[in-house]
Amino acid sequence: MVHEHVPAHRAHPWHGIMVATALPLRDDLSVDYDAYAEHVAWLIANGCDGVVPNGSLGEYQTLTDEERARVVRTAVDAAGDGARVMPGVSAYGSAESRRWAEQAAEAGAGSVLLLPPNAYRADERAVRAHYAEVAQVGLPVVAYNNPLDTKVDLTPALLARLHAEGGIVAVKEFSGDVRRAYEIAELAPELDLLIGADDVLLELALAGAVGWIAGYTNALPRSCATLYRAAVAGDLDTALPLYKSLHPLFRWDSKVEFVQAIKLSMDLAGRHGGATRPPRPPLTPEQDAVVRAATEKVLAAGHA
């Protein structure tokens, strides 16, 4: 099944601030779809360009197929414009990832986010076939490079090849190696670079990133939007002090406990963060205290 779905009014729907949305759960750990819809609408109303449902921050690995599909439909409806929605379509098998991309297209999403194969340490041939399979659906595919967790590294050379073959339009760069931004631009100048980790936002924005798949924006959308727009504009007088103040929180986006930390900060900021599904446990008392203190300091400074 091939879909032609790139809305003309957002020809590059993966640009700008795309929030990797946390997923609100009820006390019994069922998905609170009404709260999620409200959260999506609130993010867009507060300066974000779109949302990324069913990423790791959205705990997609713990969702049933029915829950995962409904999350995408909820996001599209709440965003008011499917081009603002970039569902994560990662799965162990390429056929399953393709099915999730088809579901995203049918729901009206504007693009999809895809990890490389991660059930094993895939070689280049497997990675290329994986992205080619999902690209056949017709939605723009944003690659997600997270070699720390997947053990598969989308190097600048491999990204250039994937782009040349029509498999990807952009990359969410989470390796933390900001030097790669320049090599990617040299090898694949038409491939869009997206900031993939909050704690390298300024560095990658200055290196030419055209988007940010953001985590802490779930709790602090207005200050994050101000920071991002100043950073991509090269306005260091605005960006640098704000970046320094937010960095103690942003660093949690690159830690194992990032979901719990961001949800705690959401709670403190008056949003619905709440619990996580197993196997993610609550933060330890020590971790909780660190996140709580950093969040309260940011909120006291007027950053929300």
C-alpha cells in the first residue's frame, strides 16, 4: 500500500519543534486518552510545531497494538492538522514497522520516525532494506540514530546512502557527537538534521539543525520554544543564558530514567505526568530530589 500524503501547507512537516510526547496514564496504568488529547493541543498552543507519539518517551514498547493505534489517532485529532504528527513506527520486524507506517498514513500523519533494526546488531545491508521497506508507504521517513541503545550506528556515510536511495528525509541525531552534524552536511547536504537529545540542543542548532524532537518541552514548552528559536537564529544573547539554566534538566533526557524525570517535571509544572508502566520503576529518592530541585529552580526563574 502506497500513500501520497505530504500536505502542501507543511511541505516539511518534520521541521521545527516536534515534541516526543509523554503519555498520561491513569492510576491503574491505563492510557488516559482525554488527557493526552489535551496535552497535544496544549503543546501546540504554547509554541510547539507538532508532536511525536509512540516514541520511547511515550512508552510505546509497553502499549498493546490497539493502544498504540489509538494514540496516533488521538494525536492527529488533537493537533487539528495531521501534518503536525510524526508517529514513531519502530518495531522488531520491518514488516511490522511498515504496518505502523501505513496506520500513520491512514490516520493522516505527515511523517514517521523510524529506528534501525534493533532486535540484533544489524549490518548495513539490513539497515538499508529496513528503511527502503518503510519508505514504500509514501510518508516521509525520519531516521532515528541512537547507537547507545540500539547498538546500530547510523554513521554519516550510511545516512547519506539512505538519503540517496530515497529511504529518509531527515535524521534525529541522538549520538551526542555534535561533530557529526558537519560531516552529515558535507556528505548529504539535502538531508535535514534534527536535534535528537535536549542536552545538545544549542550545539546542533548552531550546526544547522532545522528541527528538534524535544523531550523536556512536555513540561516547559514556552521556555523551550524561546530557546530553540533563538538558537537556530544564532541569537546567543538570548539562547545561551536560557540553555545554561535548563541544562541540568536537559541532561536527564539522555539518561535511562528520562521518562520518569520528564513526567516528574510535568507534575511539578502543573501538567499530568504521573506514573510509568513497568519495567520502568519510579525514580529513587535521590533521583527524585535532584529532578525536583532542578525543576523548582527553573520554575522559580519564570521558565515554563
